[in-house]
Amino acid sequence: MAVFGVLAAALGVVGLVAPDALLTVMGFEPVPEGGRADGDHTLVFLTASSMAALNMGVYYVLAALADWKPFFRWTVPFRLLTCAVFTLAVVTGRAPAGFLGVGLWEGLGAVVTGAALRHERRGTPLTGVGPESDTA
């Protein structure tokens, strides 16, 4: 959770400071300065999305520091939904193929989070890792 939070916050900052860099990472081709048509609100949307990512990243880090398991559980279905929506956007041509990585990141994060929560609920320690380990 903390790693995802730090990455989300960092990408939010990138989007606020260097929006063209974030567009490139997501598979969109940036429009040269002065090349946007009147009424093109891409940068407004990117600013809003980046601020949301920054906030969300901080929420995830704080939840991780508090070990707030209910929050972790709530993220799993919504991150899977995000994966489905973003993947569908690529499949239907609404977004470029590079955007698929964003959806897959969300889906992988949801699966890993769900698996870790299930593993903890079962109470079986991870072998070879942490204080339970004989090798620590």
C-alpha cells in the first residue's frame, strides 16, 4: 500500500509540474506549446487528475502507516473496476495502447493487495521473511 501510495503521489506531482512528461508516460503524444485548439481542456483535466493522484497517494501512505486493513480491503474491488474501465478504454480505441499499462498496474495492485490480505487473514507467516523467519 505504501509503495503504491508513494508512486501515485509522485506521478501526481509529475502531472502538476510537467504534464507533457506524464502524458508521454501514459502513451499520449503531447501537443506542442500553442498547438491546442480553443476549448481543449486536456491540461485542466490533467491538473485535476494529477491533484487527485497526489491526494490519493497520500491517503494510501497514511493508511499503510496506520495499518488500516478495512481501507486496504475497500481498494481491491475499486482498483479491479479501474483496471476494467481503463482496459476497455484501450480496447475500444478511446485511449492509446500505452494507457493499458495504467489499467494493468491497477489490476496487479488489486490482486497483490487481495492476496496479501487473504494470506494475513489465514495467519500463516511468510517463510524466510520478517521477524518470524529463522534467517532474519
